[in-house]
Amino acid sequence: MEMSSIRVVHAAPDAVWNALNDPSVLKDCIPGCESLERLSDSEWRAIVAAKVGPVSARFNGTMRIIDPTPPTGYTLKFEGQGGAAGFASGEAKVSLATSNGGDTALSYTAKANVGGKLAQIGSRLIDGAAAKMADDFFARFAERVAPQEVAAGQATTPMVAETARSHWVRYIALAAIVIIIIVLAIRGFK
């Protein structure tokens, strides 16, 4: 299975890079994240609770950063286990670039192998849950990383909130990977 996206975060690339490498920021932004810890400069461990339809699971996962080029990108190798609910393993290539107005454009492509109980759930339900988790993450991350005046403007301007869905995070490396582990685990069971 393959998944890709481009998001824009209303913050400078360095700020986005730093936030994507800060366990406390990521833990606060990832829906259902119970713990996220850095094991070394290139390895992370996470526990994330997720529910898709009738299936609930706590995913235990590890991520390794390969070929980092701060603050422009890296490749993440990941493995996640959700007990009887399923598993996921794969990699994601993440890149950041300066967008219009000094914002950060984050793009990622992820490939994963998945299996388990979630295969019994319909793809529409899985896709909906995955999209909601990603939207929730990006909304929280953008609010946390964006300068206060930009975040305040987004809260009061409906058009900006609509733009926020299509323009968000730049270097969603670690955060995207945790979400991608869950999303791919869920979506891969079609």
C-alpha cells in the first residue's frame, strides 16, 4: 500500500523541523498518543491508541531515521504492532521546502505492509478514520508551531481554516510517520 500527501505549515522550515523532532510537541499533536520517546538520535518508540469502527488497539511502534538532511528531509523506516488488531511495517520519505510567504511545505510518500484483524473492516470506514486522524494531527501541529498571530488569525477566519486542510506541515517526519504507521495499518487491511 502507498500513501502520499503535501501539507503546508504557517511557520519557517527551521521551526517546523525543530517541532517535528521534539517528542513533547509530537506527543501533544498525535491523536491517541500515549507515549513517544527518543531512544537515540535516529530511533523513536511510540504507543498510540486508535479505534476504527469496532476495532480498538494500542499500537507499539519504532521508527528509525535514515539519511537525514536537516532541515530538508529524511527517510523513516517503521514497524508497529497492534496485537490481534494487526501490524504495519514500511518506510516513508519526507521532505520539507520553503513555500510561499516563508511557510513550510511538507511532502511525504509512505509504503507499508500490513495485516491482522482490521482487514475485516470496510475500506470507507478505514479511509475515513485515517483521514480524521491526519486532519486532527495537522490541526494540532499547525496551531502549536505557527506564530501566535497566525494561529489567532486562523481561529477567526473561516477561509483560512479551509485553507488549513489543504496547506499544512512541512517536515512531518516523525509525526507523520507515527500517524502513517496507524493509517497504513488501518488502510492496508482493505
